[in-house]
Amino acid sequence: MNSNINQSKNTGNIAWDLVIARYGEIGLKSERVRKNFTSKLISNIKWSLRIEGFDEKEFNIRRTRGRIFIQPEETGDANAIEKILDALSYVFGVVSYSPCIKTRSEFDSMVDAALTVAKKPLSIGGSFAVSTNRVGKHDFGSMDVNRIVGDAIRKKFDSEVDLDDPDHTIYLDVRNEDAYVFNQKINGLGGLPISSQGKLVSLFSGGIDSPVASAMMMKRGANVVPIFIYKGSKKKEEKKRAVKSAQRLSRYSPNGLKMYVVNLKDFFDKISSSGGKHTCVICKRGMYRVAEKIANRIGAHGVITGGNLGQVASQTLKNLHTLDCSIELPVYRPVIGLDKIEIEKMSRNLGLYEISSKDVGGCPVLPDDISTASSIEKVEEIEEKEDLKAIVEKATKNIEEIDIRPKTER
């Protein structure tokens, strides 16, 4: 998952007029779906702007195909531009974005704007190129803009042109009578806007894997509802970690998150003495059933887990099959093919790692011997003997709900 949370956004001392945000695969949809998804994306951008402290009257948003323009109330307000850039860094569906100067699509105006935009990067030296994207009818082509603007920059700053591998690129987005000039494209999170693909519940421990798995499905447009399974009084720190991780993740989710907390202490007490080498699989099957019951209540269409193939004994192919047989809803495992280093990198990029990596102790019911090839028949036999489904049913009748909001929300 690309994230720009740690990416430099060097706006320099330029009095930028506005910010252009770009989307990608949304533009490949049918006209009806594209309009719907773009509306959701704009709604999500507005929410993120409010989190950064903007009032609705302090910015203006308009769109054309493939572009969304966000303009602060006061042109040239450097602080406002920085806050817009920060807001966009948390919005799934935005592929890239740029602070830019808006001018007329006339050569004198475009050259003046390009010289202003080129001053900061070319002051440190290096080669450059000009790249023009053009929409509409003009009496010139994109190559004409590249040539004329590039020649003016070369003469002004005595810089070398390198069309193959430039150190700096000056961009012009020419649209009908307007032109937008900028010197960087900041990578966005990409994907689809949240709320465009329905709802999923997530088994959410707050550790490294489950928040990343949740974020990956958020990137695909799903509303994610985290579920934390409480194991008893000795695991209070784990609950605190889960809430903090969810709070951090909520910055990416329009209107925050609602977390469900289910106390399965009685369930864990029972399987600790009866599960034997199948304890881990029985434990997770109980959690899956909790997730399914909540999903059915709130209209969710599947369950997310941070399961990763072969990472621990309960995540072998055989055991994963045994887990999936416990419920009817589909189970989504976005990180199943990633190794721990890749998952940790994504956690860091999302700003989750410091919270998620906190040690909260081991599992209280972990057996000495864990089956890597569980028998469905044996597992079901233990579940029936100990009446574990009834314990889960009872636990899900008393669920704690926590509204999770990002700390910066006004």
C-alpha cells in the first residue's frame, strides 16, 4: 500500500493558488458509477479537510474528469495549502496531488507561472524537463508548450534539459482556457473511496497484522467495523492497544469507526482446559462466529482477519480451511501472501506501527503443542462436548460499542 504519511511535501515559498487531486481507476468506470464514486471521493475529501480544521466555507471544491480542484478561501494562503495536502494524504481513492499555480492558457502567462514554479527546485541545480498534459481545443500542442516553456526556463536559470532522466520536472496541466503549473506529484493512497463497496467486520486485535489488513480493505472501498475480542482482566493492555490502533486508523475512515468489544472470557476459560492441541483453532473459530453474528446484525458482507499463511501454527492451509468451515460468510485475508517485514513496512507507512507493536503479553490459552493439521471432526467434537457455540451466543448478547474518532476532529 502506497502511503505518503512520511513523504516530503516541499511547497517552498511559492504562493500556490490551489491543489489538484487525481484519481485513477475510478475514471475507468461507467459514467454512472464514475459519478457516484467521484461524489463519494469528494465527500471523503471534505471530511478529511474538516479534520484538518477547515470550515466548509473556507474552501471550494470543483471537479472535471480525472481531476478534483481544492481551493482555499484565500489564494496564496501557505498554511491552508499545507493543511489541504495533509488532508489528502489520508483519503483512499486519491492517486496523487499537487499544489499549483492557476493561470491562463496563453504562452506569456504559462511561462511566467512556470518560471515561478521552477525557481525553488532549479536553485539547487540539476537538469529539468517540462511535461504538459492538455485538454480542450488550442492553437498549439503539448510539444509546443514543452518547447517554449522549457526554453524560457533554460535561459532564466541556465539549466540543462534532460528529457530522459531529469532531476526536476515542471508540469503544466492545460485545460481549455486555464493552465495549472506545478513541480511535484505527491503520491496518494490510491484505491477506491471508502463507502463505495459496502461493509466488512474486522477481527481487530490492534497488533501489527489486523490494522494493516483492515486498511487494505478500506483501500478497496469497504467500510470497516473493528471487533475486539476481550480475553479477560489480565488482557486490559491489549484492549487499550486495540482502541489506540483503531483511533489511528479512524483518521483514514470518514466519520470515524465504531468498534465492538465482546467479552469471551468464559469461552477462553473453557477451551484452556479442553482444547488440547486444537486450542488455537477452536479459539479462532469462536472469534469467527462472534464476527459473523455481528456482521449479520449490521449488514456486513464478510470478515477480515490479519491471517498470514504459515506465520504461526494456526495459519497453515489445513487450519485455515478448518477456520473457514466455522461460518458461512466469506473471510478476507488481505495480508495472507505478505511476509512480516512487508506488513511492518505498511504499518509504519500508515502511522500505526508504534502503537501496534506494543507488547501486551502472550495468549493466555496458548497450548504447549499446537496442531498444524487440525481435524474438523475432532474440533467439532470438542465444540459440541463443551457447548462452545452456546457460550459464544451468550457473549454476543452483551456487546460494548465504542465510537472511535481521530484526535484532531473538531
